[in-house]
Amino acid sequence: MIFLPVLPIIIPLAGAVLCMLARRNIAVQKGLALITSVFILLTSLAIFAQTKDGTIAVMNVGSWQAPYGITLAIDMLSSVMLLLVGVLSVGVSVYACFDLDVTRMKFGFFPLMLILLMGVNGAFVTGDLFNLYVWFEVLLTASFILLALGGERAQLAGSIKYVTLNLLSSALFLAGIGILYGMAGTLNLAELAHLVKDGARGDLLTMVAVMFMMAFGIKAGMFPLYFWLPASYPTPPAAVTALFSGLLTKVGVYSMIRMFTLVFDTDPAFLHGLILVGAGLTMVSGVLAAAAQYEMRKILAVHIVSQIGYIVMGLGLFTELALTGTIFYLIHVIIVKTNLFLIAGAVNRLKGSYDLHKLGGLYKEKPGLSILFIISAMSLAGVPPLSGFFAKFTLILAGLRTESWLIVATALGVSLLTLYSMTKIWAYAFWKPAAEPLPDLNPMPKSKWFIFLLPMIGFTVITIALGVFAGPVFDYAADAAAQLMNPQGYIDAVLGGGM
């Protein structure tokens, strides 16, 4: 069991290498990607079972004790994020096998997807700040190629914006790392947390914290430097966009949570107040942009921004209940947003368009797909008794308890506009008759179509289950939040030499 923390990195790497060796055989690549995804899920389940009681799994690579070597550390937050990666990897792999064209598969979609998953998992398990930067660069490289894969004009334009802003983020991140290392002489997160608690160099430390806030904010898609996201996410195929929406921005949010609960706690009033302002502006700008769109993918892409605002709201409030809401919201939105993009891809596959003005009548033609959409859409809007309601309710309750009236009003107003956007998609694409009947472009037989829908059915079932069993999910999120608010356990586990 001591090697469990490294398996989420090794397994996708091994799968990517095997897929590259079988690059000329698409069927073998599909099989390898599916098998690898299943192993990623099984490994994440094993890690979740080991850490769900609050145990922190630690591995010192090469037996070099922290803080001198490379440390992998998995707490309850890391564990649930790894589990979500496993679930998404299986669902997106199945979907991609039926949705992607052969050309993109030949040019390396499956190995690139697995390398991306390796980078995401590496970011979730690392206990070292420089290695967090390395994993960011791994997933940035893989995601940039995936974004441009296919070479369409819109993809290339979106890719340039994506990589330019993320390189700026990486430069800020690296500069912050350099200053922090010069101050503390270490980049091990637990050792950093131990060293900065004396409050020395407070102003300089606050400046570095703002640099990290900006770097992670860009990667997460926060206001004001989020415009790369709606410009790039709607351009690739649905399988790629679903993977990105579910994971990439969440790595930025995860890193922000980790740094601002573990390391940067010397000036919480200023730093978390700044985060809270950013959260509110992110919510508002994202939802207003979505309300103005009439293209299904663009509405969903811009809504990623507004949902990031909700997640970061809990970190800005910085109470145990607020962090509970943040973790609950992370679990909810990763599943729901991934599912909505997969459903949008299925709509495009059927009708050849994402334009709401051209679509219509899907409720009569494909009632099953329509039901899958409306459940996820209402969950995103926060309609009870679905998962989004409990996640938003927890955040709003945390805001009320801290008397943060403005952010509570913002969250409620944004939720209403989210409902408007989702009902707009429903009314135009599913409910109203099409202005000009579009042909059914789906060449799949019914048996394959059902398998193609399985990931969407699975994610919808999970969304319902998160609402039905909101109590256990809330309890887990509360325990994870308590672990984050009391980081001494993490520090002791890492600096104490392992499990």
C-alpha cells in the first residue's frame, strides 16, 4: 500500500506509452485507453478507501525524507479529486471511442489524453511546489496539442489564446516559486507551511501570495484574465472539451485551495478578501456572458467561469462550512459540466450544429437525451433536490453566517441567471419545433448509440445520487474541510517520514 500515491502517475504514463507503440492500430489504442482508465479508477478507489477516515498517505520518492526529496502526499481533498479523475477518464474514454474521427485518433488523441491525466493526477498528489509547476507544464503541453488536434482554423486561434495566457500564468508561478525559495530555502509544502508561520517578511510574503493568486486564477479561469477560456474551449471536439471543463480549471482551483489553506495564512483578512472579490466578479462576468450567447457550446464554456466563482467563494469566506461548500461544489460541478458538454456533443452529432436558432424538436426525437440534459442543467442551476442545490445552499449558508451579504446576493442572482441560460438551451434545442427540420446525421445503430450514451447516463446517475445521498457527501466534504483548516496534521504526516 505504500506505493499507492505514485500509481496515479505511473498508470496513465504506462498507458500513454503503450498507446504510442500501437499508434497505427486504432482499435488497440481504444482498448488500451479504456483499460488504463479503468485501472486509474480502481487505483483512485483504493486510495479513497485508505484516506477517507482522514489518513494522509505519504510517499517519499527514492526514500529521501522530506523536505529534501520528492514527496507525494494525499489527503481527503486530493483523494476525492483523484477519484473524480478516475470517473471522468472512464466516461470520456468510452465517449471518445464513438465520437472522435479516425484522423484525430491517428494523431495521438488517446496517448495525449493519458498524459494529460498523468499531469492532473501529479498536481493532485505532489507535496512539492516546484513539482506542482512541473505537472502544470505537463498538462499544459498535452492540453495545447489536444486543443489544436485537427488543425481547424477556430481551434488554432483558440489554442494561441490558450497557450499565451497560460504561459503568462506559468511565468508568474515560476517567479513566485523563485522568490519563495529565496525566502524559505525549501519548496516542500509542509516545510513551507511550518516556516512561514513565524510571520517574518509579512509584506513580501503577501506580495508572493498575490503572485500565486494571479497565476492560479488565470489557470482556473477567474476574472479578469479568463477570456482565453470561452475563446478556446468551444473549438475542439466534445470529448476534449468535456475533459478540459471537468479537470483543467479545477487543477488551478485545487492549487489555490492548497496554497491558501496550507502556506499563505499570515494575512487572511486581506488575501481571502481579495479572493472573495475575485469570486464575485468571476460569477457575474461569466453568467452575463453566457446569457448573451445562443450557441450551446459557448453558453456551457462561459458558464465554467461563473461556476469557478462559486468554488472560489468558499475559499474567500474561509470558514470550515465555506470550505465544505467548496469541496461539495467541486464534486458536483466536475460531474455536471462534463456531462453537459458530452450531451452537447451528442446533439451536434445528431444535427450537425450547436446553434440554438437552428436546433429544435429534440425532446420528441430523442426523449432520453433530453432527460439527461434537463437533469444536469437543473443541477447546474441549483434546483432541488439535485446536487447543485445542496452545494450552493452550503456556500450561501456560510456567507450568511459570516454576514457577507453582498457575495450571498451575488450568488443568488447568478444562480437565477444560470437557470435562465439552461432553460434557454432547453427551450430552443429540445422543446420548440425546429425552424427548418434538420436531418438525423447519426449513423450509429441503436446498440452502439446506447453504448455511446452510457457515459452520459452514468454521470446523470451520479448527479442524482449526489443529491439523494447529499448527507454522506456533505459529511465527507466537512471532514476534508476540517483537515484543510487544521493543516498541522498534513505537516506532521509529511515531515514525520511517511505513513
